[in-house]
Amino acid sequence: MKLSDLLSYPSVTVQCHDNPDADAIASGWALYLYFKSNNIPVRFIYGGKFEIKKSNLMLMVSNFNIPIEYVTELNEEPPLLITVDCQYGEGNVWHFDAKTVATIDHHRVSGKLPLLNEVRSNLGSCSTLVWDLLNKEGFDVNENSDLATALYYGLLTDTNGFAELSHPLDRDLRDELVIKRSYITLFRNSNLSFGELKIAGEALENSFTEPKYKYGMIEAKPCDPNILGVISDMFLEVDCIECCVVYSILEFGIKLSIRSCVKEVKSNEFVEYLTEGIGSGGGHIDKAGGFIDRKSIEAFGISYDPTSIHDFIKARIDSYFDNTEIINVKDYTGDLSGYPVYNKKALHLGYVDPSGMGLGGKTVYIRTMEGDLDIVIKESTYIMIGIEGEIYPSDLSHFEKSYIRSDEPYIYGGEYEPVIKDSKTGEKIAIIPHAKSCISTGKRSVYAKKLDHRVKLFTTWDEEKYYLAKPGDYLVSVVDNPRDVYIVEAGIFAATYEEVR
């Protein structure tokens, strides 16, 4: 759905969920301003039993003059009602009748969506979604620094201080908005009440530690997600703790905050493991957050009480450490020569030679769906684009042995177009316009071992960040260079390799 699809209605009412948070207020206000700029009569409302009372939100509304209204009745049905950061019919959305309903949201789909909808559950905030929709309409948010700051703050608060960023669009919003940082400082320093301070203190007094794996666990009373982050940050400073899980049991599920200070545990990957099949999670290497759905836990036959939940989460954490092998290619002594030999199929792939992009010798990061890949661009560095849009570095000698350049234009079909960013200047360069086609020759043979457990692989490209393999993925080494070891995801392996008979 495009925002311009909604301009045919004579008037618009934008509604966010009851007890609105910063993300709901920011994304709703952005929609209000979009329709106002197109001369469409528009109103921004919320319902529920309580008006906004939280100090940081009141400051946000007053400083930016956000025209949000608290209402419980409408005199007439609006021609178009847009629910933002929520879905029509949910329990936390005050019901208003409307002639037509549209939904713009980043949460999981909870019921039947209206015909007009844009729901992207993989985004960290609704602010990101609305920002992307506005960009596609040519609406430059940075022309209104108050709005840019509000959207930035919406993402900041909905991702636990950027700890739970998982999608590259979230990272783009964080990096590209021109904000009034003094307001962010003001709002953040008005975010903690004395009662929430007491919650943090009580939680830290009742911590649990596991010496075997050097992790800690804490249950906190229901509170703002940012408070969980405060508790996590303090807990991680304990000398015997390398990673920690702080959680709060809510009526509808469990909110998690994750921290790690060792390279062997990425917080974002850790929380994805803990919530797999029962919720969702994401974030950074050192900070992340997630949510476990109550119905999903009870489907396991787990009672929804503090003791059972503690035991359930602890069992998942222990399983994470028990069932994961760590391999550092630099010290790897394993031998894969006894495993089957495979050659790459003749597939059309993409490649970029960054030598003509003025990046020689620079440290850059490549923003992709899989995360930010940090590399130093050497004279021989090539950037490969796989069949599913995955990005991985190579070098000229490897490229010439394994691929033939093609005259066919390269067509990218991924969800998010990767970009290169200079780590020092922040300069952003799109990769796809520089991409060319190549065909794998099938001349480079590899040994491949299908894995029955999780593996974290530290490569020669980056000794600080591991590549994760799950059961069913493949550990691969090049036949003529056994120390060239890497991981290939199961689906990509099946599509790109064939066994040599």
C-alpha cells in the first residue's frame, strides 16, 4: 500500500493505540503532517481509559506541538480511519466505527487485516515504516527537524535505546535523520520515575548467576522496556558476568533484554535463539531485546508463573551454550577431506569491484539484510552478491578461479538494496548500480559437511564477528586450500552446489 493511495478520501482520522508510546505518537503525527501537506482534512486521536501522563511523552507533545487528541466518541463515522502502530479490533485499540479502515503497523498480525494495509513485522518501529512510506512519496522528513527528531525518538524508545535494531531500514533511519539532539537528551532524562528506579533496585537484589557459562538472569516487575535495559547494563558490569538476560512477565507475554560483552555471544543472535518459535527478537551485537508470547509458552505445557518461566528461560539459555560449537579458522585443525566433494553450479551471480569507487584502503561497512559487514577494501577485494541477495567478500585471485565475467546486466531481486558506508565519513554508496554479472565456473571444488548442531565460525575476514550455522547448514572447505573454511546456509547450498560423483 502507498500513502498516495489514501489521498482520494475527503477526510482522514489517524488513530494510535490506547496509552500511546513515543513510537505511536511520532508515526501518527508524521501521517497527520503528510495528509495536511496534501490539503486533506485530518485528525490525530487516541482513546482508552487514560490520557497521556508519562513525563517524556508530555514533553514530546508540548515541545513539538503535536495535535494529538484524547477522545472516546466520534460524532460521525470518518470516511477513512487509519490505525497506526496497532491493528483495528485489537484489545488496546479503542473502537470507533468507520466507513473505511486502513492499518499501518510493525507488530505481528493479530487478526484479519483490512484491505488497505501495510504491516511489516520485521521492522523495529512503526516510525521506520512511516518514514519509508514518506520517502517513497517524496516527502522529506528532514525538512521538519521536529518531525525527524520525533521519529528518531520513536525508534529509539521502541528498540530499547537502539539495542533491538534488526532491519537495515531501522539503521538507515537512525543514521540519516537530522535531529535536534538536545530534545532527545531532554526526553531521555525524563524517562525514569522514582517507582521505576525502585523496580531496578529490587530486581538487581534478586539476580541469578550461572558460573559454568558466566551468564546471569534477573526477573523485573512489569515496567517500561527501557528500564529493563538499564537493569541489563548495570548487571553486565559485574565481573563474573559475560552475558545476561533480564525479563519482565506481562499479562500477554514476556519482555526480554539481552546484553553481552564477549565476542563469542552476539546479543541479537542470542535473543533470536531464545525466542525462536515462541516470539521474536533482534538488536545489536552487544545489546538486544525480544518478546516471548504467552500463548506460545503455554502451548509447551508451561505454567505461566514466575518459577516455571524462570526454569523455562534458563533451560533455553543452557541449551544455547550446550549445543553450540565455536570454530576460529585461524586455529582450526579439523579435517573435512573425508566428506563429499561438491562443485558450484553454473549460476548467474553479481559482483562489485570497489577499486573504481574511490574506496581503496578504506575501512567500510556494507549494510545488508544480514547485518553490517565490516571490511577493509584492499586492491584485490571483490564483493559478491549471492542468489538470494546475500553479500560476502572475496578477492581477485579467488574470483578469477571461480567465476567468469558476463556481459549480461545484473538484476537484483532482494528486499533491501545493500549499500557501502565509509566508517569514518559516513558517506553512503549504493552497491547495485556498480554490480555486474558473473557465472560460477564450477572449477573450484569444496568439501562439505552437513551440520547436525549449531556452529559459530570466526573467519579470516573478521576475527571479531562470527558467522552462524544452524543444523542442516554446511561447513565447507576448499579442496586446494583446506584452511579456507566457511559456512553456507542449507537452502543456498542446495541451490548453488552439486556433488561430484
